[in-house]
Amino acid sequence: MHPTAHPRPSSPNTLSLAAQLLAVLLLGLMAGFFATYSANVNLATLELDGPTYAQVQSAFNRNVRHAGFFVCFFGPVPLGLLALAMAWSERPSAWWRLLALTVLAYALGIVLFTREVNLPLNHLTESWTAANLPPDWADVRDAWNRANLWRSGLSLALFVGGLCTLVLRLQRPSPPKKPRP
């Protein structure tokens, strides 16, 4: 590049692809987070007595509230929407429609589901004291574990869907086949 030349600004397509890549990366991080929790932490909590479970689960719930988790958890939605908006002209393409479906499914099946199911259970367990556990504490634990398992499975499916959007978007169109004589 000539020393006085200015770099070309990124095209909307490049920025759209970058947003899509970041959204898919965050989908993968969340799928890993939920899966690790379901495959390890949830199983370990099954071995705890009620007072210990209440203390441990409350500590996990409090300690996950930080900026890094916030970005990873909520990031796929705005990044996915940004990628879609910047590539609006490509909305008839399969990758665009699949990404729109993935973002919608994440917003409803992960974010909204967490707000409506996991967070109320978190607030419930955080209200317990070790000396005064409700008699159904194990049922609450099991409900939380089932809800997290749901998020694990859906997050994995959405990550795979996100990867498919990238493959579809980056595929080169096949040249038209020549008719046989």
C-alpha cells in the first residue's frame, strides 16, 4: 500500500460476516457452558444434602453475574441481528434465513426461557437458609437441572445451526453444468 493511501473502509458484507462469526462463537461458548454445567455441576449437586446444595447453588448463581457472562449470554442476539441487518439484501439466501431462525430460537429458547424458568428457581434457592429448607428442595433442584439440560441441548443445536449458517454463507456457488451433447 502506498504510504499516503488510506485503507478501504470495511464493507457492510465484511462487517456482517464478522458479526456473524462472533455470534456463532458466543453460541458455541454458551453451548459449552451449559453442557459443562449439566454434565458436571448438576451431577455433583445430586450428591449434596439440602443445606449444602442451597449454599453451593446460590454461590454459583451469584458468581455467574459478571460482564463476561453477560456478553456471552446476550451477545448472540444483537450480533446476529447486526449480521442480518447489514446483509439485508441477502435475505432470500438460505444462510440468512437459517441465521434469523437461530437468533430467534436463541432469544426465545435460551434468553426468555432462562428469564421465565431458571431465574425464578435461582431466586427461590437464594432465599433459602440452611436451617430452614423447604421440604421440596430436591424437587426444585431437579427442576433447575432439567431446565439447564434443556438449555444445553438447545444451545448445542443452535451452535450447530450457527456453524451451518457460516458454511452456507461461505460456500462458493457451483458453476453451471454444461449440458451433455
